Amino acid sequence: MPFSAANEKLMQKAAVSLPALSARKRAIRDMADRWALRREAFIAKSSFHQEDENYLRFLIPAGLSILDVGSGTGHLLAALNPERGVGIDMSARMIEVARAAHPQFNYVLGDAEHVETIKNIDGKFDIILLHDTIGSLEDCQSTLTNLRALCHSDTRLVIAYYNYLWEPVLWLADKLNLRMPVPQTNWLKPADIANLLSLADYDVVRTDWRQLVPARLLGIGRFINRFVGTLPGIRKLCVRNYIVARPIGLPAEEQLTVTVVVPCRNERGNIESIIRRIPDFGGDLEILFIEGHSKDGTYEEIERLIPIYGHRDIKLVRQDGKGKGDAVYKAFDAARGDVLMILDADISVPPEDLPKFYNALRSGKGEFINGSRLVYPMEDEAMRFLNRIANHIFSMLFSWLLNQRFTDTLCGTKVLRKRHYQRIKQNRSYFGDFDPFGDFDLIFGAAKLNLKIQELPISYAARIYGETQISRFSHGWLLLRMVIFAYFKLKVLA
């Protein structure tokens, strides 16, 4: 199919506006030009590309702003359904096909390695996608550094690339015409990409491997990829690497307002100690008690103490439903702070440690700060032996499930920004209402949004007043069911 006169002018303009390309870059562009009219038909027949798109849709929620570096025919932008989509490509023919097939997006004819191309793009993006692009770059570090100009604090850089272990197999596939031909590329290991990201001031949030068998094989390939290809160790043999990173080193935010949420049920003897021990920190501090139908006068005790400590902003809300999870959600919705903190009313986590969580969040060291009780020595009877063993087992399972390190999934103190919680809440339908504790709903939601999870060691104290409301065996069985549930949602169905 011949090119239109308008696109001939586009190519002529590109020849003037684009810096001179190296021989390798010209070969990449020329090959893209030759494949422009056949690319979408090839992708439509390929189970590998379909599975690749499915996982990218898992990583990248719909409705965001996306910059696709090396956007080709715009097929992937369309699959990700962004609110705003911009593609960069060196091939004028690819861009012509993209504009015809997906005119709702904007396309820039240029080379992302050149800073002038980046300067011609307006605004910042939620997602910057390098899909099979990192291997074509001649200066990866400089390109990643230049892309920071298009990042805000919540931007995620998503890199999809081939596993270097598959280089001989893919070379053979090229020779047999089983895939679209690819010019000479950089075969980068995940550690190499992580190092380049670090040099360009990005922090790796997630690394994953997918597609052990990049073919249907009458349906067997899909089964192997879901149930075998996601297993520890084996998954590193998969053909596809995915790395999600975030920009770091951005200016720290000003003082943020804070709401400390205290779920409490039958904790009357701890209330005044909590009020006295929570230090003043942040730009403005709110203490919000969410009371859950106590039988020991907890609600009345909080009412009595509010006027006594009138110099502090203390609020009291009575829970409608049941369970800690329900209490936390109701309190988070009522909170006015920019930062949301959970402090269990048993005071096993010292309230004096809360400023550490705030500082870790505000400085950008993490976006979801999770307390870890399993680093420092703990007081006698603070955690029973079987509970500690179970915690270590769940920690290993969740580190694998979430692709981020976890040493303590059950610590009640968790801290995040309210805007991130609101996104978790909007995305809650993916997991459903499955968690009576609230801890795993927040952990799964944070991991699904690719938030940087940072653990903060705390000294774990024994309960002084009241009795634990956790049953080792019934709740332990429930937690095991959650692990199985998460396995299907985060590994098998992702």
C-alpha cells in the first residue's frame, strides 16, 4: 500500500529534524519501515504477544497517561487503554499505520535517545513504557536520565525485555521466520538493567519473569506458564523479563498532614497511654479512634478523654460493621490527613516510632511503609513461638507472591498517602472483599499499584491490657487461604 503525500512530507521533515542516525539505528528504522504494514497482523496471531499484553494490562491499570517509547503501530497503547497516550517512534511508516489504526493517541516521530525529542513532548506521565526498546538504545543511561523530565513522583517506568538466556533460541526463530526479525540488540540481564536504572536515579520496585513456553501447544503452554513458569527459581528461565521502577531523588515534599488511625475494641486501659505517647509530628496531626462495639467501656473512655486532651485533635468514630478491616476502611474514608497511619490499640508497636514511618514516607524511601517486628529482639510473650514460625513462613510466601521483600506481613502498623489508598480502594474489585483484617487488602493493593514497599523495623512489646483478638489456628487457616487466593490473583491469573 503506497504512502500518502502527507506522510511523504512527514518523512522529509523527519530527515531534517532528526539527528543523524548511526548505521545500527538506520537498520532498526529500515526494518521497522518494512514491517509496518504486517506488524499488527503478526501480533494478532502470536500467543506470545497476547500473553505479553495480558501481563502488561495487569501491571498498568487503564485510564492512566502513558508514554510508549518505541510505540510502533500503536497496538500496545490501544491495548492498555490510557486516558492520554503518546507514542515515540523513529519509523514514519510505523507512525502512519498507528495514526490510521489508533487516531486517538498522539505520535512523535523521533529518537528517544536525543534530548530534543524529549523536549518536544508536553506534560508528565503516569507510565513510561519501554517495550522491547531498551536493547535498541545506544546509551541506555542517558536515555533513562532524559526521560526523568517527563516523570512526576508517582510515575512508573515499565521495561519489558527478552531474557538473555533465550538469545540462541530467538536467533534460531529469526532464521526460521517464526518471529518478526530484530536487528542486533543489547542482551541485558535484569541486574544490568537495574544498575542502569540506579545510575539514572530510578529505584526498582518490581522484577518479574513470564512465559516459560512462548507458544500455545494446544493449550498446554498456557497451563505451564501459569502453574509452572511462576514458581520460584523456574520463573527465571522464562523468555520475558519485566522491571518496574520509579524516579527517586525528586525534591522532598513539604510537611504533610497526618491522621493516626487507632482501631480499638475492648482496649479501655490503653486509650490514655496512646494519647499521651503519640508524639507531635508532621504539618498537622489528627488522632482518629475507630471503636468496634466494645464491652469494657472503651467508647465512653475516649469520650471522657477528648476534652481533657483538648489541645490535641482527637476524633471518635463508631464502627458500623465488624472486623479490623472494616474499621480501617471507615476510618481512612473519614481521615483528613495527607498521610494515613494505623496504630493498633494494644500498643505492641511503640507510638513513639510513628515519626520514623512518617519520615520514611515523606523522604521518598518508600510509598507503603510496613512495620517489621521480626528484626529486633522482642519482649517475652510479645509473640508466641508458633506465631513467629508462621510469620516467617508467610513472609517468604509473600515475598515471592508480591515480588518485593517482606519480613513481616502481619504487623498492624502500615503507613501510606491517602491518594494512594484511594487508588487501592478504586482497584479493590480486582481482589474483592476478602480480608477481615485489612492488612492484606492494603498489601495486595499496594503491590498491584507498584508502590514501593519499605519495611521499617520496630521494637515489639508485649500487651499490657486486655487479651489478643487473634486466634492462632482459625486465623492461621484464614491466612493460608489468603495466600492461595493471592497466588491465583497475582500469579496464575495475572
